[in-house]
Amino acid sequence: MSETLEVGGLTFIVRRSARRKTLGLTVDRGGESVIHCPESATADALACWARPKLLWVQGKRALKEQLAPPMREPEYVSGENFRYLGCNYRLTLLARQDEALRFEGQRFLMRKDATANGMAHFRRWYIDHGRPWIVERADWLSPRIGLAPAGVRLGDLGFRWGSCGKDQVLWFNWKSLQLPVRLIDYVIVHELAHLAEPNHSPAFWSVLERAMPDWQDRQETLRTQAQGLYWCHPGMRS
Ligand SMILES: [Zn+2]
């Protein structure tokens, strides 16, 4: 769960700390801009402080983007592999078919004229097919934390695999459905642990450790696998 702040069209993550006396701004590896501030800082004060720094932030982001490996994009051609829950399925293009994209046994079938909007069709497919799956999976994993979310949703989360809202609703990036089940489980248990501990505090990591003793190994594998997936930003995080 992170607090965010919109300033001049840019989204900042706000990290509050009781120990902090001054305001600080960093742009991390994934290109995310983070404002570090004392517990009591108001959103207005933060926006006023951040506004003159927008140009600097944009410059930093552009540099990080240039250094980061590019995001993989499929070409939407016959024979190309697409992953769902860690398994590969081939794409076949057809001249005629009612739906833009459908899944048939072992392959994806896409109508040729739908390739221009290929990502939108796959996004729809992953959300429609992945939603019941991830709801059931979260339901199965939640006893490990002992807390159940108010809801489980799939959506666009930018640099994040998942997030936990203040309303106790868990959101998962539809792109995470490309991952093997073992790694999606890590993403799910990580967000479930945020129901108990909102921030990445030592208490959070010990909740996670109890629920999933090999979480570090999974987190490491997740980091290395993200670059091989389509549509994923390098530096995706939970
Ligand atoms: Zn987290």
C-alpha cells in the first residue's frame, strides 16, 4: 500500500517517516519518483515543494529509461509464443474469425486485422481468464496470513506486480499472469501480508517469512524473470 501524490501530471510515491525532519526526492531504478517526508507533511505542502522540481524529475526519469533494458513487445506474428501461468502457447493468425482473440486448447488464435491492437486484445484475454483464477488462488493462500482481502482485482499497475489499497482490496497487474504459479503465489502472498502490515517494515517481512519461508528465493527469481516477459517494465516490483 503506498500513498501517492499527483503533481503536474507526474505520480509520486510518498514515504512518510517519523524519524525524518526534511523533505527529499529520489528517482529509483524503475523510474519511480519518491518523496521522503516527515509523518505530518500535508499533501498541499508536498505538492508545493515538488512542483519546482518536476523538470529535474523528468530529466532523471529519461536517463533511467535510457539505461534500462527496453520493455519486450511481441510482434503478433504466427508462431510467436505467449505465456499464461508460466506455460508457452503459440499464436496463430487467421484471416477470418468472430473474436479478435481466442484460446483454443494449446494455442492462441488472433484475427489478422486485430494485430494492430494486439496488446489490448491480450490484456482483455488475461483479465477475463485470469480474474477467476487469481481470486481463487488468493482465497486459497489467504489462510497463510490469516486475513482475507475485501476484494481481488486485476488491472494496469505500471511498475507494480500488485498493490494493497487502504480499502483492503488487492490489485494485481494482469501482466503477472504470464509468470509461473510459484512466482504469482509470491506476489499474492506479498500483497496479503500488506493486509497485516501496510509498509515494508521489519514486521512486514517477518509476516511474509512466516507465510512463505522461501520468499527471498521467489523474489529473486521474479526479478530475473520479469525481463523475459512481454509488456513488463524492467524493475517491476511488489
Ligand atoms: Zn509490498
